Amino acid sequence: MSADQLEATLLEREDSLAILRNALADVELGSGRIALVAGEAGIGKTSLVRQFADEQADRVRVLWAACEALFTPRPLGPVHDIAHEVGGPLLELLSGGADRAMLLFALLDELRSALSLVVFEDVHWADEATLDAIAYLGRRLDTASCLLVVTYRDDELGPQHPVRLVVGELPSRLTVRVSLDPLSEEGVAELARKADRSPRGLHAATGEAATRSS
Ligand SMILES: Nc1ncnc2c1ncn2[C@@H]1O[C@H](COP(=O)(O)OP(=O)(O)O)[C@@H](O)[C@H]1O
Ligand SMILES: [Mg+2]
């Protein structure tokens, strides 16, 4: 089995996928939702959301935005990512140097225009303006046909970390949580079996964990 095929095989995430599917079904009934996907590095946040996005891509517009581990995080980096994907007024405002309030208003307007799955990845690396954007969207998402999925590493965040404060203030009636646990022993054994115990396959399956523990 190739590393690509291994990556395509998500184990033990049916419950998590069901939470995301239900949240999207609620969006289709008329009110936006926010899904908080939390867990340690390498636990499978990106894989889960990617699988969900892939399975929904034929009926939902997927807008993928990410934060990076930069020494000077990009202000509103994820909003820039989305503006470049959708173009239109949002990109025009951004290129014209519009202020943040105008940008967020235009983003919300964009999210009202089509059923959307918006992903903000790795917001433990977000700048403060991006966290403000999440708070802004969160309070207004009931008027948008949008599922906003926010992923973050929660194991390194203290109780007063800005990410915790922002997600703690999101309206609970719009918010669902997906907390990812490590795979069970059976899951790990299954991964090893799928990797055919070939050194290359096992390396592909465990590479991240090995890197983290070295
Ligand atoms: N449920 C799963 N079943 C099998 N492999 C998984 C699962 N979740 C993650 N992986 C594998 O673990 C590695 C790390 O996952 P990733 O989604 O990048 O983690 P994170 O985004 O939380 O850092 C990837 O190689 C991925 O293919
Ligand atoms: Mg990731």
C-alpha cells in the first residue's frame, strides 16, 4: 500500500465525521455553525477535516485557510487566503487597503452567498486580528449558510491563552466540538497491518509520531 493510500484511510473517526455531517445538515436547515476540532499535533485534525471536505466537495463550496508558525504571523492571514479563493468584492477591498471592519463585513456577505465549508486551520498560530475575525463571524454565523471549522492544538494552550478565550465566548447554540483522541491499540495495529509491515509503509504511517518523539 502506498503512503498516499495510507493517508486516505481514516480509522476510528466515524463519530467525529458524524458530528461534522450533522453540523453541516443544520447549516442546510438555515443557520450557520462552528465546529471546533481540537487535539495535539499529529493526532489527525487535518486528515479528519480534509476527509470531510473531500466527501462534501461536490455540494458545498470549500474555502480552506490556514495559519502558520511564523515569527510574525500574517495579520488576518486566513481572510487573505479566502479572499484570493473567492475574488470579487472581498478581494477588491483587500487589495484597496480597506479597514478590518469592512473586510469582515464583506467576508460575512460572501458567506451568505453560497453554502460554504470554511476551514481555519491551526489557529493556535493565528494573529490577534484572525482571532477577532473568528469572534466576529461566530456571533453572526446564524445569518450565513456556512459551517466554519476551526482546528487548533489544545494541549499547549494555557487557560488564559487567547484562543481559549475566543472559543469560550462563541455562542454555544451554534458551536459543536470535536476533541480527537489517539487511535486505540487496535487502530494502531490496523495501521501496521495496512502498512503490510513493510519498513516503507510503517515509516509512512508513523513518520510524524517518530519525528515528534525524537
Ligand atoms: N484516523 C486516522 N487513521 C489513520 N491515520 C491517520 C488518522 N488520523 C491521522 N492519520 C495520519 O497521521 C498523520 C498526522 O495526521 P494529521 O491529520 O496531519 O494531524 P494534525 O493535523 O492533527 O497534526 C497523517 O500522516 C495521517 O495520515
Ligand atoms: Mg494539521
